[in-house]
Amino acid sequence: MHKEVRKQMILRRKNFLPSLIITVLLFLGLVLIVYFTDPKQSFFVFLFFVNLFTLLFFLFSLIFAGSKVGLIISVCMTVFAVLRHFGIGNILNAVLIAGLGIIAITYERSTKRNH
């Protein structure tokens, strides 16, 4: 039993450094998109949101050590960012999206499946 826990711990450490490097590169890519591109071109807006989603996914997966929670939080934040881009993101939408995220995380943690 102790041997299996040790193997999982070593696996998590091995996966940490590549994920951290990817997160830093995505952050640098996001900064480059913001500073060096024209925001009126729709391709760069789409590229910004894709980069934002992947950055948030890797960041929150590293912080919470779980990709499901990272996925839920990054989807919620990206949806709110898209709503803000179209001018319809307000505090009510933020609270509703956060509530849906909390419900999804609670449901995910309450239904433990053996996968």
C-alpha cells in the first residue's frame, strides 16, 4: 500500500515541471498577444481566448492538483471573459457563473468514480 502511494507521489512530481513550463509559456504568449496585436482583428481575439483558457486550465490544475477542478474553474472564468468582451458581463452574471462552478465542483467531489 505504501509503495503505491509513493509511486503516485513520484508521478505527480514528474508532471509538475512540464506543466509549470507550459503555464509560463502560455502566460508569455498571452502577454505578447495583448501587447503586440491589433484587438480589432477577430483572429487575435479568438487566439486570446483560446490562450486564456489553456493558461487558466494549466494554472488551476497545478494549484488544485486536479484537472477536473481546473477545467471547471477555467471554463467559468473564460465564459465570463467572453461575456465581458461582448459587453454583457456584469456582477450578476459573475455570481451565477461562479454558482454553477461551485455546484459542478461539489457534484464532481460527491460522486467518486473508480476511473
